Amino acid sequence: MRDPATIGLTPPPELAFRRKISLLGALKSTFAAWEMVTTLTERELRVRYKQAILGVAWALLQPVVLIFTLTIFLSKVANVETHYPEYALFAICGLLPWTFFASAVGQGGLSLLSNLQLINKINCPREVFPLSIVGVSAVDTLTSMVAVVVLFAAKTTMPHALVLAWVVPLILIEIVFTMGVVLLISSMVVHLRDIRHVLPVIIQMGLVATPVIWSLDGLERKWQIVYSIANPIGPVIDSIRRTALKGLAPDLALLGYASVSAVVVFFVGFKVFKRLESSFADLL
């Protein structure tokens, strides 16, 4: 029998709430709510471009401006060595994957805070909100592909057909990694609001730290392996450049490290999200 003096201070161990998380069951619930993810994605796209004069053209404008800036200042002024003949094509092969990741993380990380009313009114898996932002970023990236076609046409060249054989697995690696990071950050932002102020700075630093404006070939082999584990986007970008611009197969070892890392990050992010999900309603 418990000491009366301790009653009310802490619950007895047998009554303490311990939420058991079944990752398989949680994943099934997420897939079952996939229609809601697409609905939220469509809603976000409509809200974002409804009153914009250029509409979805903004998705094209961003990579065009960045490519122009990088080509002028880095290839002409700074004379950055990339081992690729056309820096503009080199840059756009890195910019599109990075833009997708940066947009998804920057907006998806704040998605729970941006949907307070819906979260407290709708009974659904809370991960549908950050995952819908990943969908929005994917649509924007697909729209930006028009800029890629135009740029290749302006350079009177065509990407090697080998890229078609690798584009699906490369996209899957990046999407899995991106979803894991978005789920992790969005759940942490609810508990640590300061993250939303630090996040834009981290994303800006990531542009330089990711091989968008430089080549992964510049690193020693051991550091390439470490980097592939720490940042799977690096090998994805490198593989796109190798297949599309040189007609070479990806570095399968680096891509393997990146694939394993992306899967681990996804499950860690998903598990952390589900662990913290029960506290969202109280904290938001």
C-alpha cells in the first residue's frame, strides 16, 4: 500500500501512461489516410497560387534565377572547378533536388503550427499535414522541370538516356529521406518553438554544404562515404549528374550508403513523430 504522503505527487508505476507505438500499424494508418494527404496538397497549392499574378510560374522562376546567378558568379567570376563542361547544366541538376528538399523541410517543418484549427478539429493521423507539404514541393519541382528542358534545348544538348533507368530509384531515395526529416522537424517544432527561427538559417547553410554548387568528386573517398551517410541528397545529386551529363552509372557504393541512411532517417523521424503526436493537441 502506498504512503498517503506520496499520493498525488506521481502516479504509481502500474497506472503510468505508456504509449506503445506499432510502426507497422502506424504506417498502415498513414497509407489509409493517403487520400487526405492529396486533398491537403491540392488545398495548399490552391491557396498558395490563387492570388499570385504569375501563378505556378513562380515555381519556374526560382530555379531560373538561381541558375543565372550561380552560372555568372561561380563559373565566370569565381571559376569553380566541377569537371563538367557546362556549369549551367551542372547547377540545375543539383538545384532541383535541393530546392525540393529545402522547400519541403522549410514549410513542412512548420505545417503543424500552420494548421492549428484543422489539427484540433479533424480526427486523422497528424503526419498527413507535413506529408502534404512534401507533396506540394514535389508538384513545384515537377513544374520546374520545364526550366530543365528549356536549358538543355538552349545548350543544344540532350541528357543521356541512362538517366531514365535511374530516375525512379533516385527520386525514391530523396523522397524517403525528405519525409523522415520533415516528420522529425515538424514534431520537434511543436515542443521547441525556437527551431522555427533557426530552420531558415540551417537551410541556407545546407545549400553550401550540399554538392549543389560543387562536385562530390572533390572529396576523398573516405569522406565521400561519410558524407553519403550524413546527407543522402549528395549521392542523389551526384548520380543525376553522372547519368544525365556523362552517361555513366551512379556510384553504387555511395548510393547504397545513401539508401540505407534515408530509410533509417525516415523510420526515426516517423517514430519520433508518433511518440510526440499525443501531446500536439495540448501544446498547439
